[in-house]
Amino acid sequence: MMRYVSFLLMLTVLLGLCAGCGAKTPEITPDVSLFDVVCSADEALERAKAGNVVVMEKLRITSGREVWDDFYHKTRRGKSAQVLCAMYYTLDPARIDPALYAQEKDKYPKLFFYLVTFDGKTYNVKARLSREDRLDYQSSFPYLLYLTDGTPPQADYSCFEHYVLVDDPTATWAGIEAGLVSSQFGVGYRHCTVCENIVD
């Protein structure tokens, strides 16, 4: 009798486990409607954190990491998807020339929205400042790359992640940086960084 009860208990546990195997993880629905809302940087930051938006502050993802990961993995499999990223910038008077700080301080904080859509073949990106209703940037790219840069010895972080839209799938972060600082036209890669994260 005891063996029969033990067998039934094991069977019940196995059936329960098998039933869970087919369960799908809940679908993440990114909140892209905020892209069309004109508001201050601080209000945009608060609203972005309350929704399914990828939020970056001081080059770190502070909210919505699972939203970004869902978008990235879907597009890697060739599935259409969309995501809204919000990059929030402030000025630190301790890290900037006092004259430049005095000149620029009234323009901050700033929040840029990046709306990225993928149709199965092409990534389309639109960007705008939260307080303005006009687009700052709009373009299309065939590739989304995950790139990291070398960590300087004195850095207090282990890795700097960059998710970059590019035309060239062989692009490197070093090559992109070289193009950004070069005075020569055409050096580097055409690109758009849509998500960044410093990993401690």
C-alpha cells in the first residue's frame, strides 16, 4: 500500500512539472506611446520608469532591462519588435569647466527618446528631445550589434555595453570611437547608439 501511495505521489509531481514545461513566459509589451508626449526631462523620466521603457541614467540602465533584453532577443531571431529607450542626461559641475557649466546649465536635464522598430529585416530609429515635438534624428540600419569597449585600468566598472545600429556587421567599438574623434570626413562607421549600460 505504501509503495502505491509513493508511486501516486511521484506521478502527481511529474505531471505537475510537465504541465509547467509548456507554459510560456508572459509577453512583454513595450510602452512606445510616450514617444509622442512632449514634456520636461524630469516628467519624461518619471513616466518612462512607470512604463515598459528602457531608461538610462549616467550611462546605466536603471529601469526596463527586461524590456531591452526581450527586444534584443526577438530581433536576433528575426522577429519584428519595437522598443522605446530614454536617455537622461544631467550636468555635473564637478566634472565640467565652470565657464562651460554656466553657459549650458539651463539646458539640463535633458531626456532623449529613441524609438527603435524592427520589421524582420531593417531597424528603423527615430529620436527626439522630450521637450520638443520635432524629430532630432531618423534613419534605418540593417544591423544591431552588441559591442563592448576595453575597460581602463582606473575604471570603477567591469564592462561598458553598447547596442549600436550600423550598416557594417564587422564594425567595432574602437572603430566607431575613432570615427567620432577623427577630423577626417568619412572615417569610422555610420551608426546610432540606442542603448548603453555600464556594468559594475
